[in-house]
Amino acid sequence: MTASRSKPGRSTAAPLILDGQAIVEARLRGESEVAIMRRFGCSAADLLDALDSFARQKLHHRTRLHRVAIHLALYDELIEAHQPRARQGDVQSGMLVAKVLEQERILLGIGQQPRNDQTIIEVQSEPAKTTTDKLEAVIYALCGPPAAATPDSPPGDGRPSGTPDVDPSDPPPDN
């Protein structure tokens, strides 16, 4: 890649030749763009041109087709090597053949990728006890459970209907 930048203080405009591959390698190593520009003495536009050129080479549709073809050839070799062993009962070879076939279908867009939905299963626990339930448990522990109602007993709290809610131990009211 050439750029017509000249160093300050020079009277002749010598073209600056950038090594695009070295720039890409420096970037892949994690070197910052500013450090790369300082080291190579180039502008941000020159740096981005080098990175864009690399991206166009790697992300071209022909590159994708080549990679797909290479992967399919590798898959075929793996299947050819392991399928006879899988048919003889080798479980590991059978699992490998199945996985390779699955990846081949995904690569070609024939099958869907397996879903990996995470299912959350919550254990059903008893509902939390209310304060009324806790008090009832303490009363039952001290006094015992209430007597079971007989079929003859009136509904409600066991008192005849019309009986006022008065505690017999209370003193009589003053009139």
C-alpha cells in the first residue's frame, strides 16, 4: 500500500510504502491504532485502508465459498475414516460421525442448529406459614386440637345460636 505522505522537514515528497500485513499482525497482537500509526509513521486513514484491505480479502464471498468447500472436504475425510468403525460398534466413532454430519447440515443450511434453551425448574415448596398459622400451631401444642364436631352439634363455634360473645369469667356489667 502506498501513501503520498512525506516526513515533515523534507522537501521531496517520497511515497510512504506501508506493509499492510505487518499492520494487521500488529493489530491482531493487540497493539493500539495510535501505536501502530506512530510506529509506521502513517495517518489514521492509511491505517484504516490497510485494515479494510485485509477485511475485504477475508470477507469476500469467494473466500467464504472456498472455506465452505474446504470444510466439506474435511468432513468427508472424517466420515470416511470413522464410519466403518462406527458400523462395527465403536460408540466414540459413531458419535463423531453424527456430530460431523450435524455440522455439515448446519454449514449447508440444511438443518437447524440445535437449540440450547435453558429451562429453569423450581422446586415447589410449602407456602410460607402466616402468623395466624404459627399462632394456631402454638395453641394446639399447648391445649390440643379442637374437639371434632358431631353431626348433632350446631354449626359455628358450638354455642347455641343467639348466645352473646361474652366470656363467663368476665364480671357482669354495671347498669
